[in-house]
Amino acid sequence: MSQFDAFQFKGTFRDYQEMVLSRMDSYLDDKRIHIVAAPGSGKTTLGIELIRRLNQPALILSPSITIRNQWMKRVAEGFLDQEQSVDDYVSISLKEPKLLTSITYQGLHAAFHHLIDKEEDETTEELDPIIDYSNFDLLKTIRQKNIRTICLDEAHHLRSEWYKTLVQVLKHFEEDFIIIALTATPPYDSNQTEWDRYSTLCGEIDEEIFVPQLVGKNNLCPHQDYIYFNYPTEEEKNSLLEYRKKGREAINTLMEESLFLEWVGNFIQHHEDEMYQLYEHFDEYSTLVLLMERKGFKISKRLHKQMSRGVLKKGYKLEDIEKLFDFIIQSEDIFTEQISHYFQKILRSYGLIEYGKTQLSMNTGLKRQLISSIGKINSIGEIARFEADHLGHDLQMLILTDYIKKELLSLIGSETNIDSIGTVPVFEVVRRNVPKDIHIAMLTGSLVILPKGLESKLQIECHNHGLSFTSSIINDTDYSVIDFKGSIKDKVHVMTNLFENRDIDIMIGTKALLGEGWDSPCINTLIMASFVGSYMLSNQMRGRAIRIDPNDPNKVASIWHLATVEPFDVISDGVWDWLKKGTKEEEKKEIVSHDFDMLKRRFQSFLGPNYSSGVIESGIERIEIIRPPFDQKRFMEFNTQTLQYASNRELIRDQWEAATKNDEYARIVDVSKIPSIAIPQRLLFLDVFELTLFGFFLIRTLLEIISAVQNPFVFFLLLGTLILFIYSPFKRIIYSYTPKRMIQTFAKAIFQSMKELDLIQSESIKVIVKQKSFHAPIDTYLDNATRHEKAVFSTALKEMFSQIENPRYIIVETRQFFSHRHLFYTNSFQVPSIFAMNQTAAQVFQLHASTTKGRFALIYTKSQKGRDALLKAKRRTKLNQYKIHTIGKRILKNDKE
């Protein structure tokens, strides 16, 4: 008899859920079931069914109270009849365990270590009941309840202390638990040690369900991401200017200090003296040489050569000077105690040191000010007006922000300027921008606002849920503050019903209450006005919008991201012109924005249609309209173009349908886009020169000798000598005649090394290398591999074909001239970190690189000799001269290869 007889799923499983369930037994060889699936794919339902089929009492661990409670809600709604009470089967307390015990990772940690568990709900308005575990025996409870299944929800959330606690708990039991791991974002970008730790606990990934697969099966809706730019306010811009001017004054003061100038003079003359540790701090010294040259110091040709003149011409950013100043402050043995303390004193007096680090560009306060720039308020209003005009009452918009700002309630209905961001200011700016017939509501833990005309419908909803409320009108508006008498859970439920019934067009709330664990599938527009939180939380927030809506089968979702950019006149107001060379047009080729930098990182995991081609891919590059020059006029043009593109939701639907219609061969690949300029083509010409020039004379001489030789043995000996001479350069030409061919040989070397080191177990793997045109980036990826194998391979390629920083090992091409070996540093690469763990692994990679591409020397960079070699490699390789950075992205492929 099953312990779960009362549980029976009342719906119909999706096809990929059925696939997982049908393969369940095959996953259990290692007593682990590890499923990766996008937000909105039904992981909770799948987890409950897996637990039900295992037929054992289970412990469910979640990263937050909201998600913990969601399990109870999903059991009640999806698996029990109305007359059954979920409290009979599910508990949220370890002190009262039941068939399913749903707790947080923090709760398990507190119970095991006999702590008091005092967890705050994400609403920040109420606390979970405080549980005192000081006299609680967790292990005894688990044994008594015969808990044999542990479900790890959002397993990527496992913090270090939670992981350690869970491992300690598992070690106390001789019989293995069955672990079900569910996550949307595995830590693919972690190092090998972290990944091994993660996969040991969760097991290797059994199934991965991607967003394109879910859209193609109509389990998620078509959607697109948009970035809307804004400039900071005049006040914010002035704050930036004042801070930068303090930085300039501090630099001028420091550069005039007599003891320091005397030290610099000695360094320029005796820079190769071991006391300066030139090779250990090459980057900092090259910045110093640049600064001194700008001040009129005469730099010797030898020092210029060592610092690489080509790099010096390009100038430096403030971040480079910050690193130099930190180096000076922290290196009393090099600069003397007096100089180091003087730099620290001056920088502190200007308020330019924070958390022990020099901050010349901006401090934490300025970063926060820009991230939550008031300029974003106008962006929110403009987007809301655009979407309301475009969709009318078909609009179902959610705006998520960080703070409530309840004290600004008097702002609503006034004409006061809005100078902060929170749910109240956002509500007012939206109210001022959208047509009056658009219904706006606010839902937070402590403040709820609703159109006055909806109070009668709210009364009916409250009556059905045993709630009551009072209302008070806001100033001279059509909106009221609603004061509920009841739990936050019921309050959220009734407001959600009004939203899903289309009585509310725009819902404004905090990310804490509505960002994770809250479901409302009617959302077709999301504005991410939350500026605090991790990628994982932003991915959860984004997942609110891409769920399918049973009441709107044609739903297409728009997700709006906001980005404040630093004005060009702040970056180039003359403050830093003396630090760098180059035209103002060159300076406009980069977007200076902490928001945009964060979005670039997060877009690496967001899959969506390329704006022009419609190819489903990750990376911010798919928003192809974002192109230089980057100035205020151009950013306004970006916004206009973005609105035009967002107005055509049918185009988004068509792009998704075209990309996912042929799912027979559909799979996600991790592509490394390697710039063709990264390959030093002059080596090819050197090979040809060597083969033709030297070969011409030797071949002519040998042929003359051979023709005169009568002895067959001598004849074949001389012929063999000729073949051996031309073999090496001929082989290099064959393997390097195009950038694509060279990348292919190195990709195979990485693949073969991974295989030899048991980093690859899959069979029938292919190394794919493609290039659309000669000057286009070279796309490289593994096919028919596991997700982890693809990620490791892609990371290795990105590391190898990006500028050399401070690797443990490098490889440098060698040429043998008679008995002398020459190192050609123009063809230098850093050994990927996956092979740099130890010398043996590095030598495996060196061997395969040499086998496919020609001879390479392996150099350990942490010795004096190695540092010298690293310095030469950084100076001469194209990767550093052109600051090459290989881009990694995920692309949906649906062709047979």
C-alpha cells in the first residue's frame, strides 16, 4: 500500500515531464535525480510526482520561505481533492514532520547546529514563527520518520554553510538517501572543484529542459528582452563630476610629491633591479611609465620596449591608476614606508579610499545612486505609456522594484517632482503617464492601492476568502489605500485574482513579495525596476512574465531592463584628457554604465531571438541595434528603435516559431565566437618564406648532389633528409593556412586533452568549427556532448583565445634551427585553467597542441624565468595587442550536422 494513496495529480503532465517520469528508474543508478529546467516549466509539480512515485517520506529544502510555502500550495492545488486538508500531509516544521516536510536550507542548518531559527519573510513585514532548536535532535527525527528522500529545490542556491550542513547530515546515515535536485541555473561557470562538489551532491544532470524547447512546445510563451537607456539627473551628474575632480586633484598632488619623483627617477634608471619586482607587477609599472611620460619624464628605449610601446599608445583607464595606487600603498618594501603612507594619507583626505581600495571613478554611494537613478523613473513612465497606448486593456503589466517608500504617499495626486524610486513614486509616475481608464494597483506587504471603482469587486473576493478591508481615498484621485484585516497570503491571493480577471491593467510591487515564488500567468509585460539582487533572483523575476496564459493562447511577453549610462561630458570633460590619447570618437565606442555591465553578464544566460536574424541565442549582442557611437543622441535613438521593435509582438512570435518549428534536431550549443584577428597570420608568411627561400637553395643543392650520386643508399638518405627538412614548415602551413583551420586544430587539442584527462565521457562527440566569411568570428562548439562537457570546452576556448592575463602556464610556439630552439612569442596562448591545475594536465595539453599545430613549449609562469617569458608573451601576442576577448554564448541549433 502506498503512503501517497491520497496524492493524485489532477492535471495532465507535459510531454517533457512525462519523459522525465518515464526515465525515472534509469536516473536512479547513482540514487540521484538531477533535473535542470527553466522557470515556469513545472519543476515543483514534477518534484512532487517524483517523490510520490518513490513512496517514501521526504524532506523538501528550499532557499526561501516563499518557495517553501509554494510546495504546500502546489500539493493542495494539484494533488489533493477539495475535501482533503494539506496540513494532514505537509508540514513546514521539522519539529512536526509529516509525509512531506517542506523547510528552508536555513531551517535545516539551524536544526542541525541547535540554533534558534528566526527567518524573515521576503515581504519584510512579518516573521516566520521563531523555532528554538537548541534541544532538538534532527538525526533522531529523520530516523523516526523514516525520511529517505531529500528534494533540493533551486539547488544552485546552496550557500557554503548550507552545503556543509547538508553533507554532514548525509554522512550520519549508512544507507544513502535518494536526492532529487531541481534547478533553473546550475553553476556551470564555477571552477572544477566547485562543480565536482555540486555534482557529487546532486549527481550528474539527467535532463535539461531549455526555454526554447518549452516555447516550442507551448509550455512557455514567446518573449523578448528590451533595454531602455537613461541619463542621470543634473544633480547626479554633478555628483559624479565633483567626485572625478577630487580624483584629478589627488592625482596631481601625488604626482608632484618630491620623494616620489625622486623614486621614479631611480626606477627609470634601474628598473631591472630585483628590488622593484618588475615582472611580478608588470601592469602596474606600465601604468606608472605612462603617467610619468605624460609628465615629461624621459623614458629609455629599453624600458619602452619592455613596457611595450604599442600598449602605451592606447592609454589607460581610471581602473588602471587605481590598481597602481593600491600597489604603491601596499608595497612599502618597494616604495618605502614614507611614500606608501603619503599616498594613503592624500587619498583618504580626498575620500578616495573605500574598503581599503582606491576609488577614483566612483565610490559605492555613487554607484548606488546611478543604479537607482531618478532618470529611470522617466523611463518607467515612458514604457508604461507606450505599452498602454499600444495594448490598451489587453495590457497586463508587472513592475517590480526594491522599496516601498510609504512615507511618500502624499506624492500621489500631487504635482511634486519625483526624486526617488520605490513602489509609491513608480505608482505616481505611471499614473501621470497612462490614460485615465488604465487601472493601476500597488501590492506590497504593508501598502495596497487600488482604483476606487474596483472596491465592489474586491469586496466579493474578500468575502470568498474570509477577509475584510477598509479604504481611504488618496488626495484628489480615483485611488484608495486598502487596509486588509487578514494574512498577507490571503491579501496577495485576492489582489492576484483581480489582476488575472483583467480588472487591473498594471500591478506595481516589490521584488521581495512578487519576484520569486509568486505566479500570475497573465503577465505579458514586465519592467525590471529592481536594482538589488543576484542573477538568480533576476532570472526568477523574468520567469514571472514568460509563463503561458490559458486565457490568452496568443500571449507574447515583453521584458524591460533599465540602464543608466554615464554622460559623455562626465567621462571626457577635460578632467582625464591628460591621461590618455585618442579622439573623442574613439572614446564613444564603449558604453560606460554599471547597469549595462551587469546586464551583459546576465544576458549570457537569457535566451531569446536575435533582433535581426531571429536566431535564438544568449548574449547582449543579439540586441543588434546597440552600436557605437555612444552619445546622448544615439541613446535616444536606441530607445526609439526599441519601442518600434517592441510594438510588433507578432514578429516576436514569428521568430520563435521559425526557430523552434523543426525540433527533431534542436539542441542548445555553447559557442565560442573567436575573432579571426586573434590569429597571428604573419606566422603563415614566415612559414612560406622559410619553405621557399631556404628550401629553394637547399633543394637545388640536394638535387644536384642526388643527380650525381650513384649509390642507391646515399640517394635515399639524401632524399629523406630533404623530406624531413620541408615536413615541419609544410605541416605548419597545412594546419594554419586560415584562422578557421588554426582554431580547428586547437579546438581538437582541447577536446583530445579533455578526453585523455577523463573530463569527457560522452560518445560520438563532434568538434564543430564554422565561419560565415573570412573576417567573421569563428564559431566553435562541441556537439553530442553533455551540458557540462560543452560548458567546460567553451570556457577553455574562451580562456585560450582571450588576452593573456596572469595564467599559471602558457604555451609558446617553438622553431628549431639546427641545435638551437627559438621561442616565437607572437604565437603565445595561456593554458586553459582546466589544464593548469597541475603540471601533468598542462603537459597533456601541450602534447596535443604540439601534435596538431606544431611544437609548443610549456612555460610555468610563477618562476623568475617564467615571469620573463610571460612578459614577452603579453607584449608580443596579438591577443594582448588588440585586447582580444572571445565571447561565449548559447545558440539554438536545429539543423543536422
